[in-house]
Amino acid sequence: MKRVVIFLSFCLLFTVQADAQKWLNKLGNAAKEAAKNTVERRVEQKAEDVTEEALDKAEDSVSKKEKKEKSQSENEEEAVVKEDSDDTSLNDKNSDAASTPQEPAQKLSATSRYDFVPGDQILFFEDFSQDAIGDFPALWSSNGSGEVKTVNIASGNWFHMNGEDAVYCYTRKLELPANFIVEFDIIPDAEYRYGIQFTLYQDKADEAPELDTDLYPGVGGLHVEVGSDQWETKGYNEDEDWITGQASKNPVIREKENHVIIWVQQRRVRIYHQQEKVLDVPTNIYPGVQFDRIRFSGWDRYCFPYVTNLKITTASPDTRSKLLTEGKLVTYGITFDVGKAEVKPESFGTLKSIADVLKENQSVKVKIIGHTDSDGDDTKNMELSQRRADSVKSELVSKFGIDASRMETEGAGESKPVAPNDTPANKAMNRRVEFIRL
């Protein structure tokens, strides 16, 4: 474009010069010379002006064209981005509808893989409520340090396992069946890296130490590594190699309250976290191992978690039989924070199993009764138990579509205990939800 403009400018220059030459021939020699110089300067100036003006117009034209092309390109990019954004938004919505949510308002949504339902019998419970703040827990032993503390992000007492390369053993033997479920809450500190190990094992008959510091204690057992980047399991015995499992999905989150669930079913081990099943190993335990001990162990300096609400229950109850045949279902699978009535997210499996029975038996109506332990004021406990029963009903209506007219609610408070309110385990048995067929 610029070359064309320059060529036209020179043509114009030659044309002007030719016309000027005709005019000069009519003048005298002196006048011709003076006029010639003047005209040439004017012609040159005119040519320069024309050329400059032409170049300016050409540049302006090119600039406008480039801007137009750039604007069109940007508009096309924005259209593509918007289309991609709309597709992503739609995919995100579809994904959110099918996956476990993180927002409190959707905390009971779940996937088909979340099949955990706790049993109806508590075999063990420890929340360190019987221990004074600042003390080492009375029923535990260690070769390191630790103390009971409170934390600012969660309620209750927490056992801070802050010893380097230390093990923490529960000092009493347990009697665990072939099928059972372990649950506990854990808060990894800011430097938590490789993860603490939770170990179930069978003590040696001739040796039953309260504190077993062996890397692989007893005659056989199961290590579960609760890492900040992965889960790892190791089934072991004295004579054979490990049976391992590993998964990186949904590891525990530092400085957050995490609820860990370990479901042992004969030789099968399933782990749940953040309302999803994160690991499922069908043969993770050696045949013949009968678990009777539990412990935590940390093998590095970056492993100082807070732990509480350690619970072991029998495996899944027959919800259908309990509710339809026996007419009464007692569940410890619907849980709440201390002093609160909001249903916790790990209650989803239990609520779903009850909802399924009600959907399949449309004529069945139930009464939902909330119960508390004896801690706190009697009147407040009665009010709390009523609010908890109402909350359970609300979840069944809003999350599972059960007709509200089929359910009544009642708060019993601490008035109907099933065990003395003298130990953490017995108090846990009294904190329950009952469904009575009407």
C-alpha cells in the first residue's frame, strides 16, 4: 500500500514539473532562472506535502484495518471462551450433582460408592472427656509425649500426639468380631506430612504388653497410614510379606477436622473420607488374624495430629428387618456435633438405608426419637433431643423425598438411658436416634 502511494506521489511530482516548464519558457533568462528556483522549491515542497499526507492516510488506513481485525479476533476469542465457560459451568453443575459436595448446604449429597452404614452396637468409644486438659490420657500409653487439649476449630477434647517417633497404645485388650467399623476424627497440624499409622493387631498369647513399640506388633495386624497425600494399608503376619493397598483420593486435609472410617469385613478393608469411599481392598488381612489391640504410631517428626471420637461398632445392621419386623431401629449412625442439632455428613449412609425402606413400604409410618446423655442441663437436653429429631425428619424429607406426614418426632433427652452415664463409651450408647414403627 505504501509503495503505491509513493509511486503516485512521484507521478504527481513529474506532472507538476512538466506544467511548470511550459510556463518558464515564456519568461526571460534571468527571470526564468529565479522563477525556476522558486517553482522547483515549491514543487518539491508540494510533493513532500502530498507524499506525507498520502503516507499518513495509508498508515491510518492500515491502523484502522489492524484494529478491526484485532477486534474481530478478540470477539471470536471471547465467544469461544464464553462457549467453553458455559460448557464448563454445565459440566461443573452435572459433576456437582453426582459427587460428594463440600458446602454445608449440600453436605448430605453423595455418590453411589458411599455405602457405609455403621452398626447398631458400640464396642469401643473414646473421646478423652474423662481426662483433664493438659494431662496424658489415662487409658493410653506411649514412649513419647502427648496431652489432651481443646482446639479452636472443633468442639470436645482432643489427644495431641506430639511425640517424635512415638507410638500410642490403648492399654486394654478388646474383643473385636470379624466384621466391624472403626471411626475417628483427626486434625493434622500444619507440618503434617507422611501421616500417622492407625494399627489393628492381634497380641501374642505369651506377651501382652500395654505398650508394644515393634514396627509390626503382635502375631498379625493391619496398618492404615493416614497421609496428607495418600492412603496406604499393610496387612501383615510374622511369616509372610505385606498385603498392601494404596490410594491418593481425598487424603486428610491439614488444619481441618477430618472424619476417617475404616470398615473391616473378614479380610476386606474399605476406607471412607469426605463422604466417599477412597480405598477398597478385598484381601487386605491375613486369614486367622483376630484383632484385639489398637494403637497409633508416628515414625517421623512431621506427624503430630489431634485425635478424638474414636469409635468401634458392629458392621451394618439389617435395617429392613429391624424396622419392619421388630418395629424398632436404634442407630448410632446419625451423628451431631456436641450441643448441636445439625446432622453430620457421615450420617448419609444410615439415612439413605432408612429412606430406602420407607420408599419401598409406602404404608409404613415412623416416630423419630432423639436421645442425649446426661451431660448438661436436663431441660436443654430435652430441647436438644427434640431439635435433633426434627433435623433428622427434615433431612429425610428434603434429601430423600420422604413424605413429612409419614413421620412424627419426639425428644426424650436424657430420660431413657440404655447404659449408665459413667464412661465415654456408655454415654455414647445413650446418644442415639430411634425409629419406632407406628
